[in-house]
Amino acid sequence: MPEAPTLEPPAPAITAPPPLPWHQRPWGILALGVAIIAGSWLCAWIAGLLHWYTWSIGYYDHALSHEANRRVFEESPSATILSSLVMQGSAVMLALVFVQARNPERPTPADLWITPTTLRPALWPIVILGSLGVLYVSGYATQWLSYFGLLPETSPRYDAHYAAVARYEGPWAILAVLVMALTAGIGEEIVCRGYILKGLLRSWRPFPAILASSLLFAAAHFDPLYAISVLPIGMWFGYLAVRTRSITLAITTHILIDLYGIGLYTLPRSLQDHTAFAVFAWAVFVISCLCIIPAVLILERHQRATTVL
């Protein structure tokens, strides 16, 4: 008697993964990134108004015009420090709120890419110097574009700001430089690379994700000349984050670069005009530019090694 044919069980149906919620899609992440930047500027503006009101009670000089008093206030170290703390602090808090929406069950620092990097610490100085070289190259490229009339020659807002920082003296100068460097390095990396870039990488390839997050990073500076000059270093920080799968190195590099750059403005003019200072500045420029290619090779080798593992 012939055997009855055996029936194969039906293959399981292939179901498409559920669509991502709007706040995890690229356009939602970019929209929330814009909201973080706008919210941080709004908080800084409100804090500035409150600070101006309290400052006017004790320091307003009626012998000067209102514009002169306002200029004295805006150039004071307390205004610079408060603005940096409020702006970057509010940006980080907003990013934490949106991360809570992305992972409501158990948000962790890893959700913002705040994780240890496996890149050997002995290689960090080369990468950090290469990062400074990228900033130098972008800065000189921006100057050349300005020279040929393709960009504005000056940035009035930032020129006035750093000119005020250069007049700080003593402990106020040290405190202002530390606060500006620490808050910018931590806040901007958490928002632009930890939140925006990491979120975009869920749907996009690295280059468009780095470019989009860097454009928001540049736009957050609200100045055409300054935005264009920081766009390359923003893309470099994104490259660091992608290759190390962490923003730890990017935060460290950002802080050290800001400490170096802003710190130079606070040095006495007599020291800046000294020959030894010029030699030091040129040596740092040449060494940092020479470290760009070795830094890229280190990061690419590290990425291949971690991918194999």
C-alpha cells in the first residue's frame, strides 16, 4: 500500500518590522535636534534677562548711556559664565528628556553614546593633535574664502565676545575659560553626536548622518562665518564618534581644543607679542597638521580591528 504523502509545515510568514515611532525617524530626530538648540538659546536668553535685571540693581551707572551699561554687562565674566552654563545645561537636559522618550524602560548613558572607548590611551594625543590640525585647516580655509570675498570678513558677534574674554584677568579669566570649554565640549557633543548622530545612524549611513548632525552643530552658532568655520571640525567629531562608537574621545578632544583656543585669547598681549610665543604657536600648527593623516590611519585601523572582534 503506498505511503501517504507527508505535508510540509507551512513556512512562517515574514512580517515586516514595526515602523519606528516618529521621534526615532530621521526627520523626527532632526526636528527634535532643532528644538533642543532653540530651547537652549531661549533658556540662555531668559537667564540673561534675569541676570541683567539683578545686575542693574547694583551696578547700573546712570552717568553712562543705556547702551554703554548694556555693553559693560555683556562683557562681564559673570554674563559669559552664566550664558555658557544655562545654554549647554538646558541643551543636555532636553536631550535627556528626548532620550527618555526613545527608551522609556531603562535609559542609560549608552543611549547617548557615553561609553568607554577601546582606543588605546597612548594613541589619544595623536588623534587630539590631528583634530586641532583639522580646526587650523578649516580656520585658514575660511580666512582665504573671506579674503576672496566669498564669505564675510568678520564675525561681529563672536569677535566682540572673544575680545571681551581677552580682557578678563586673574581668577575670572581662568574660570571663564574652564566653564566655556567644559560646557561646550560636554553639551555640544552630547546633543549633536550623542543624541542626533547616534539616532540618525539607525536609519542612515555614516556620511549623511555625520553631515546632517554637523550642519545642525554649525547652525547652532547662529553666525554665517563662524558656522562655516566650525562645520569641518563638527564633521571630524562625528567621524571620531562613529569610528570609536563612543563620544568619550570626542568630548575630551573638544574640551582640550577649546581650552587651547580660548586660553590663547586670555594671555597678556605682551606675551602674545613675544617671539617665543609665535614660535610655539607655529610649532603647534605644524605638528597638529602633520598628525591629521596619522590620526585618520589610527581611527581606521581601530574601526577594522573592533569590527573583526
